[in-house]
Amino acid sequence: MTTGQIDQAFIKQYDSQVKLAYQRKGALLRNAVYQKTNVGATTITFQAMGKVAAALKYRHADIALGNITHTPTAATMADYAIGDYVDKLDEMKTNINARAAIAESNADAVGRQMDALIIAAADAAVVATSYATAFTLASYATIRQSALTAWETMSLRDVVMDDNIYAIVSPSFFSVLMNLQEFSNSQWVGPEGMTFPSAQKRTWLGMHWISHTGLTISTGTTRRGFLWHSRAMGFGVSSDIEGEVWYDGRKKSNFVSASMSAGAVCIDTEGVQAITLDEAATRPTS
């Protein structure tokens, strides 16, 4: 095998490691939003269509025109990349797989950036609309009622409360909910809710709850989470995650990197709502 062939094998192996790490533990939210790809684009446009009402039809009269509105919303693509050197002499002296470790680290970094873009877009949407439900920790009964209120207020805006509603909350928020039998016990959520594939995920009230460490403090000790319909949030990808490696003779090292070009935007603000929790508040005992 020639040196060139070895290099190509190394590149392909590294790229597959990046994709494996990314798919296993990269972005948590990409599958919770509407995705659109357009290789090479600087912006990706999502269309929101308004609703219409049916009108009376009289004999021989023309059918009323709906004149449905189309509201385009564009996500601007931005480039992100991360890389590091793998020293060839160091590799000979250690018993660790440095390339695999860097592949996983790079993929996780790019995955976190994907989530950060989606969270920032949701933040901007709820700040603009002030759609929010504060969870009250006076008792577990008030926590249950807060969840129902959040569900209700979304429904009153005619958001379709189907299997595409996601609830993104902090670990503190998630642990509070885990004290509710209705949230943690299979007798209430059913076996399908319990098997939503992670200890940090659960399906309850028809909504997919995800524990996420990337949420920001809105005021004081109150952290903002989100309810959204997956079609209300758009994630555009101009260049999907990919790995690259090249040899730098001056450093006698291989430089390995991961990169992407992507952007996120709220498509329909009616389908996004904040859910907040004061994480410093005393938790109920009953």
C-alpha cells in the first residue's frame, strides 16, 4: 500500500469517527426541529403559512378565496470549526487512541453549537412574544397544574398538540418533575413514554421532555426552558458536519478537525413558549 493510500484510509477512518461520535452524543435538539438542507447556501428560507376560515357557499356564487398568507423566514448560515494536532511521536509513546478521542471531542463541540443555535432562536422568539408559563414550586400539585397550564396555553393558540411537541428543560427542572408519579411512573406515562431512549428524556402529557444543560438564566435564579412544536423551529444546514485531517510536516503532526455551516430560526412564534423555573426556590416535600 502506498503512503497516499494510507493517508486516504486515515482520512476516511477519522471522518467516520466524527460522524459516529456526533450521532451518538452530539446535538440533542436537531431531531426536535424542522430541518432543511441546501448545500452552498448563505441563507435557508422557511415558509410559514397562515390559517383561513371556511365561508358560506351560496347557490351559483363563487367560492370565497382564502388568500392564505405566506411568511418567509430566513436562517443565516454561519461557519463553525474546531481542530487539534495529533503529534506522531507522542502517539508512539502512549497507549491511547488520540485520534478517536479528538474525533469525539470535536464532534461533541460541533453538536453543542448546533443546540446553541436552536436555543438562541427559541430565546429570541419568546422574548419577542412574551409567551411564557412560570412553574410554581409551592407543592407538587402546583407543579402538575403548571404543566397543564403550559399545555393549555399552547393549545389555545391553535398549536396542534400532537406527537411533535418538545419540552426542553434544565437538569434541575427535570429532577423536580421526576418527583411526580405522573412523570416518572410507567402507570401514568405508559411503556412508550418510559422508553424514550435516555434517562434524561421522557414523554409525558404527549410532550417529549429533554433535560439540557445549555439553557440560559433569564433573570436572577430563574432559568428559561421551552415548549415548541417541531415545525415552529427551523434548523438549516448549508454544510453538514464533516471531519478532515492533513499532515503538517513542520510540526510532525496530523491536524484533525470538524466543521459545519448552519443556522437556526423560529418559523412560527405561535408554536414556541417559554417555561420558567426559579432553581433557587425551595422544593416541595408533598
